[in-house]
Amino acid sequence: MSSDKNVRRRVITPTTDASNTDPLLRHGELHVDDKQPTGCERVFISYEKIKWYWAPAFIGFWLLLYCAISIPASNHLPRPLTIKDEAKYPERFIAERAEMNLANLVALGPRVVGSRENELEAVNVISSRMRSLRAQLGAVHDIEVDVQVASGSYIHWGAVNMYQSIQNIVVKVSPKGSKSNTWVLVNSHYDTVPAGPGAGDDGSMVANMMETIRVLVKSKQALKHPVVFLFNGAEENPLQASHAFITQHKWAKNCKALINLDSAGNGGREILFQSGPNHPWLMKSYRRAIKHPYASTLAEEMFQHNFIPSDTDFRIFRDHGAVPGLDMAYQYNGYVYHTKYDRAEIFPRGSFQNTGDNLLSLIREISSAPELEDTSKHAEGHTVYYDVMGWFLVFYTETEGIILNVVVAIGAIVACGLAIKLMSNNMGISLKKILKHTLHMFVVLILAVVAGAALTIFIGVLMDVMHLPLSWFTHNWMMLGLYFCPFFFGLAIVPAMYFHYTKDDRFPIGQRVQLLMHCHCLFLALLTLVLTMCSIRSAFVFMLTCLFYTVGVVFNLSTSLHSRNVVWVIPHIVCYVPPFVFFAYFSHGFLVTFIPMLGRFGDSVNPELILAVFSVAVGLLTCGFVVPMLHMFRKSKTIICSLMAITLICIIIAATPLGFPYRPETSVQRFNILHAKRTFHDANNNVRRSESGYFIMPQDRRTYSVKNKVINMTMARDVKDDCKKEMNCGFPLYNMRWLKTRARGLWIPASEPVLGTVPVVKVISKKQTTPTRMRFEMQLSGPDHMGLYIQPLNSARVEKWSFHETPLRLGFKPPYYIYFSYGVNAAPLNFWVEVEKSNGVWSTPSLELGVSGFWIHHKELLTSDFTKFVKSFPSYVDAVPWPASYETWLY
């Protein structure tokens, strides 16, 4: 054992010179500011973290912003004016009058093309209203009314869309003595689907147009250019009447700008979701004129890339008339869209006022715009536009958007880079090492996003496998637990594990969380640049996120708060409130639109996956900078795991009656049911097969919910075997959507239906024009809605025909589909087809022709058995029934 005198003692002498400080203790000074909390900080902070019991308040704060600001802003409607207010506001739109217009129109019931209600009664209602307005003309304007009857055809969704004698009511309001040849066109449609009265779609917009005309004809403010109001009578067929107007009407060539009004719901605020294209001046007019802005470039891009399963007359005016314009529609309460519950009684009066104020101002603005004189000179590219909480509109050109995106993204990258450099200096860590930490953190962030997305998608698959899809359909709040919570869990748990297993006293948690958020900003900045390079204008949403985060970073750097372990979060919370409130408002509008749509996507699409992907995108956008702050709380992993506990609770709720998707009248399940007769002929014109039954087209994923509740539903079989044997499965398919999903149909054998005038194809002549070519001249007669299917056989091909030439010119794959409807004139359709057969052998069939007939507005034809079957569906089902036939011949 050594003596004390051999022990070397080390004495630490106090000094103010940092260079003489013991290196074992020096890291305490190089560490970021880790002062003990004082004063009120003790209430919140403990050991460089926020006390765990403040976490619910933190989460509740963001939920409160969403519920108290974003949702009310999304649902806000102006005070509706009544007839009593008219004397005080003679130049204002009166919502009560529009409401009365709608009531008169909806009282007719469903208005289907070819029906008395559409072709006679609706025309009378609108025309009589126009006559009464003509009697009220002031000294400033004139009014002209024209009823157009037209026939034609065009290509829509891969089919020939053919119409005969459909009607339009066209009203022109002009300044007295006007010599102008440039006019504004305003369009909506008064026809409906067979299912219901069409109060929202599109009777409400027709009512708005009628009231707008009333204000204009009595106004003392003269329009600069005339305005044409098109009440079109065949939009649901689809889009036939708009095609008839823009290609044939005498006033069409003078229409230089469009305001299209449609609906995918029942009320709310009308959203502007398409503009131009390539005419920024229209958005300038919208911004100057609009009273209650609601517009989105993101909605435009989603609609034009077919994320929304619909179409509007806007496309017809754009493609067939080169008329630029604005496309606006209601989307609130899409649950009743195209159902019998789309009633006038539930349409909010405030929605009339909202649209009426906007429409009246917009018409006056566009009709006086100098660009209207020659719109071709002002085709200057696309625009980026969005409203902020319904308060004002932000609008700039695509070029300006590219510059803004690039500048903000690069600014965010520079700001985060500077923050990381100062973090290196403050902690005494080399720049090389801090960059290595940054790279690791960036990888962790990507893994977190992937883990959150994968978990969310897994939940979507699981819910479908467990036969629990659409459990959020009525109770939308359940999607927060089912899909947002799993994403937030994945986004948080991966960094939490990384922090847990890589602890470093020289790199405290506050700084590590800052680095994580810097990496998230870098990720969004890079995403902004990539999307901008891909010409995706919706990149502005990520640009805005980067912008506000960068403001928080700059504030922290300028005040040195970035060196504090906890206090730095305050500027970021404050700076993130505006984008969070905006994105929550923005996302709420899309959720309100999309959730009802998922109830009519058909049973081949898993709606859970769509909602899962949507939740990932919205969650990343709204809470990408909120979730990392959870790591600043003590017991953070427990808090994060509680998110999955919420998900588990919601899954359990989904399996209870509370999670059942449907409710009578308010959120219904949809079925189209045809009482059909199918007849197939052989080459000798003998019937080789004939049967009758109920053909059911499911509209959502949960068809099995009625299996044990409907008469004979257990006898239903799929039609896949028929699809292998017969052209287009051998069923009467109403439109192209049905054609695409025909293999998902169900068939139940039943008694023969009662049909009206059955479709008949007569061969007028059959003439061989060359050794290898045969010409068939035919005549088709039948109900006002029919489908014609043409399939070449035995190496034959259709060379020419009297229908639209595009399917043959572009080489569409047969069988060819011709959708045909007529309005006031039931004259037979004469057509011809020339078939080429290279081998010249005409002893075998060269053509199979199928014809379907639909009696969609003939309730008197429904048999007692069919009526009993339809009525056996549960009260939460909206079943749309009609008789139909399908018959084929070989030639």
C-alpha cells in the first residue's frame, strides 16, 4: 500500500478564463442555456421538459382552434334577405324569392329528360317566370327568351353520347340599344336524375339565376355587355344540353366568358373549383367582385385529374366552344346528392344569399371587364388561387407562384441551415458532427412518415377485412381516431425511439426536437421544389407551411431563444397558429365534400384506403410541426402511445351500432335496381336465352349490409360468369360508369317486368358494297333512354358508320357504346354501319348488336312483386328502381 506522499493531488482553482477551465467540466459552459426554471416557468417546466399533465391542454389547444375557428369559418353563411328587405335594398339579391323559385320547380318532382315534368312542366315554370319578369322591365335593360330544341352527338367517357330533341331555355338580358357582340354566359340545369326532386342539384342554381335576372331587369345599373342565362334541360344525361347550346344556338358564338353553376350537395357555400383555363383576368374579376370568396386551386387540380368522380357542363363549353370561365358548385351535405332526400325544405336560405350576392356582383364585374372585348388576347397561363377563411382571396399567376415557391423553399433551407450551424456553435459540437446528426434525423423523419402512413393504410385494410368499412360515414369524428391518430403515432414513435436509444448529454432533448423540426421543414421545402418542377400549382400548401415555420426560426435566431431548451417552442406555436387554422379550414371543406362521395364510389373501391391516404396528407400538412412538440413533454412515449389507445377505442366503436354507417334520410346507402328482361338471339334469329330478374348495381363497399334484410337477397349471384359469355355481361347498362363496373353487379331471378314501348331495331337494308364490305341501314325505336352496343365478330371490323366518327378514327376497343336519349320528339333513330371482312365470308355473323331500354320515369310500370322487393330494403337505403330490357341480335 502506497503512502500518502506518493498520492498526486489535483486542485481546481477558480478562474474566469474559460481556456483554463478543466476540460472535464468545460461542457457545462459550452452547453446551450440550461438555466433552472424560475417564476412561472416552474409551473410548466421540469428537468428541461414540459410537465406531462400539460399535454392534454396542448392537444386541446389545437382542437379548440379547429372547432372554434376553422369549422365555423367553413360553415359561415350571410344573413339571408327577405321580401321585406327588398324596399330597403332594391339592388340586392333576395334569398326568400330564390327560395320560392326553388319550391315551384321542385314541386314538379323528378325532372328526367323525356318526361312530361322536364319537357313540358319545367319549361312552363321557367318560361312563365321570365314572362312575368318581362312585365317588370325597368328603363335600363331588355329581356329576350328563346326555347331551343336540338339534336346532336359527341364523345363522353369513351362512348358516343347522342341526343334528339332535347330542350334549352335561353334568356338574354341586354342594356337597351346595345350593339355589343361579346356576351357573358351563365349556365345551370333544371333536369334531374330519376332518384329525386333535385333541389340541390341543380334546382337551387336555377332558382339563383331566376332571382338574379329579376334584380338585373329591374336594376338602374346598366350592364356594359349582354348576359345570356342558359337554363339547360339535359345535363344529367350527361351534359347534352350544354353541347346543344354551344354547338348550335344562334347566340353561342357571342358568348365569350362563362359562369357555370352546379351542385354536388344541398347547400353550403359554392366553391370555385375550376377557372380559365389560361385566363387569369377571370380570377382578377372574381377577386374584385366576390362578396363571400370560396375557391381552391387544389380542388381544381383534383377535379381535373379525376379524383372527383363527376363532370360538369364547364368541360363542354371549354372543349367544344373554347369559352373560358369559372365553374362553381355547392358541395355541402353530399349525402342527399342524387337521392330522393335532395329536398327544398333542407336547403339553407343563407346559401341562396351567399351565392346570389356573389353571382350578381360577378356578372356585373365580368360584363364590364375590358378583357371581354377580345378574350384571346388575354390567355396568359394558369393561376394559383385560394381563399383565406372566406375573408379574402389570394390570387397570383402560375409564374408568380413558381417564383414564390422557389424563394420561400430556398429561404427555408437557408434559415434551417443557419439554425443548425448556430446549434453547432452553442453546443460546442463540430459542424461535421452536427451535420451527421442532421442526416440521421432526416432519415428518422422519413422513416417516421413512412411508418405513420403504413400504419394508417394497415388500419384501412384491417377495417375492410373486418367488414367494418364506412364506420365514419355518419359520425365523421371517428376518422380522427381511426386514421389521424395512427399516423400521428407513427410520426412520433419513431423519433421517440431514436431519442431514447441515442441519448447524449451534450445534445439535450430540446435541441434534438428543434433539429427534428428543422428536418421536417427541409423535407417540405424539397417537396415544394419537386412539386413546383412538376407544374403542380397546389405546391403552395407546402410553401405556406415552410414560410410560417421559417418566420418562427428567424424570430428564435434573432432573439437567441433557439439556445433555450424549452422556451423556443413558444414562437413556433404562435407562428404556426395561422397556417394551422387555415389548413384545418381548408381540409374541413374537403372532408365535408369527400366523405359523402365515398358512399357512391362503388363496391370495387376500398373507401378506407382512400380516407387513409387522405388522412396522411392532411395530417402531414396540418400537424407536421405540432406532433414533434410532443417530445418536449415528460412521459412523452406514454402520451404518444395514448394515440393508439384512441384508435383501438374507435375500432371497438366501429363494431357497435354506433359505428353503423347509415341513417335514414340523412346518410343513406344507395342501390340502383333494374327489373330487367334479357333476350339473346342466335344467328338464325331464334331466341337462345331469355330470363328476367332484378339487376342490382351497388354504390358502395357495404353491399352485404342488406343481405339478410331484403326479400330473396340471399339468392343474389354475381354476374362474372355472364361477363365471360355475353357482350358487356349481357345486362342493361345505363351509362359508362355502369359499363366500367358491370362485373360488380348482382342478379336475382324474378318474374317478367312490365315494359313500355320495347326497343326495336329494324334492318331497312343490307347491301354488299364490295366483296369485303357490307352496309347495314337500320332504324331504332323505343323509350327515351336507350343504349346501343356494337361488337364486330369473326374477324370483321367496323369501317364507317353514321355515328360520331371519333371511336373509329381513334381505334376505340369494341364493343362500341352509343348512349341515346330524346326529349320532345320520339321519332325513330335511323343509322347505318359499314362492316369490313377481309376474307369476304358473309355466311357467318359479322356483327352482334345489343340494345338496352330504360323506363326511368315510368313508375306506373313497376310490378307489385318488384315494388314489394324494393320496399323490403331497410329504411336507411335509397333504392332507385326502374324497368329495363336488354336484347341482342346477330347479323
